Amino acid sequence: MLPWEGVYEFVAVAETDSFTAAGKRLAISTAQVSRQISHIENRLSTKLFYRTTRKVSLTEEGQIFYRHCRQVIDGLEEAERAISSLQNKPQGQIKLTAPVTYGESFVMPIVTDYMQQYSDVEVICELTNRQLDLVEGGFDLAIRLGRLTDSSMMAKRLTSREQFVCAAPEYINRFGAPYSLSELAQHNCLVGSQPHWHFNEQGQARSIKVQGNLQCSSGISLLNAAIKGLGIVQLPGYYVADAIKEGKLSVILESYKPQQEGIWALYPHNRHLSPKVRLLVDKLAAELP
């Protein structure tokens, strides 16, 4: 018996809890399913299922074997889809996630252009500032901003962003502007989802914890608060560029501006990047500002 014989039958029984249902799924007889399971159990010298007259369930060894077999089958199916996609124009579903404001302003316009180009592609997009589990959620792709923390994902750098510390002229007239990082502690800082701001001091990266009377996970809300003179804010350039240009905000601590951060496309380490997704990633890399 070859090592992979019976794997499809084993997975079908594990997922249906029934030899009969597994046979129907695979369009083979229940007896053939039973024979294949017996062959695998004999070859492994272990019991994979508990069998009763009412129910079939996995043993502990069976659960371990199932997880590995499921990955093998998923890999084979993904390989077939990849080859099929190479022979045809991009089609099928792409499920992606991106941060809310950046997704609305930059990612989705490119995605919809892509959909115009390839009309057989269907997109499901979840815009959220939470970092979703890509594997658990069945996502093909995630757009992430700044420093990456998940080493289990594959990452492609799409473009970069710059961070600016800004305050409204009204705030600066009332409270002055900080000229060193230590002076930030004397100012009201408008804080995002993370209480640390990042800087570069004499070539060294520094992270400083700031505090103030407003904490909000929305960059747009922090921008509006800063324009109203409520405090100092650190935000990426795509939030503040227009306000700086219009004189509504002034850049401060410019000599401490941190190095540019990456904007990334992430996808699961064990998932083949299909041509339809790769084409979208390449388009994002070419067109994101």
C-alpha cells in the first residue's frame, strides 16, 4: 500500500463521522472506505477511530493524523487551482482585509480597478483596524501598516509611509512647541491605539510613551482633534498632508522624524499565492502612493 492511499477516505470519515457518509461524498462503497481505513490503521499500527453502532469519532492519534492529512489535501487542491489559474484569466474569490481609513482611501480604489480589469473576480473585503487571524478567517491577503509582528506570515513590501508629529498653530500659540523628545511629557498628546510614538534620535530608533486627554483608534478623529487645537498628534503622512499644506497643522520635532515604515501585503506561510492574488499584489505595489 502506498503511503498516501486511503488518505481521502480517512479525511472524509473524520469530517462526516460516518463511513457511509464518507462513501457518498467520494462516490464509492462503504466497504471500500472501511477497507482503506483498516489498511491505514494496520500500516500505522494504531487505532484512528472509535467505532460504535451509532457514531464514529477520532482517537487522539486520529486527530493528529487528520490535521496533517488535511494539510496535504489542501496543498494538493491549491496546487491544482494554481495550475488551472495559470491557464485562464483571473477568476474566483479573493478575501482580503485592510485597515479602515487606508483601505477606504487607497487600497479599495485599486482593488475595484482590478475588478474592472478582471470581471470574473469576486472580492470580499473586511476593513478593520483589528489584526485578524488570516488562517482562521480564510483570508487570502492582508494589508498591514508599519512594524510586522507575525513571523508566521509571508510578507511583501508594497510601499512606505512617513510619520509626522503635528500641532495646530492655535495649540502652539497657547502652549508652545516641544523642541526635544523629553519635552513631550509636558504636552497633551492625542493618542492612537498604541500609547508609544516612534522617533529617530541621532540615528537610533526610540519609542516614547505619551499621554493626553484623548485616546482613539481612529486616525481621522485624532486628525480632527489636532486641527481643533486639542493637542499634539503623530500620524502618517496620508492623514496630515492636506492639513499641513493648508496651514491647519504645523510639523514639529522634524529632526526626530522616524525612518519610513513599510506597508505590507501578508498572506499565510503555507498557502500558495494564486495568480489572481499575485496579480492584485503586484498592482497594489505598482500603484499605492
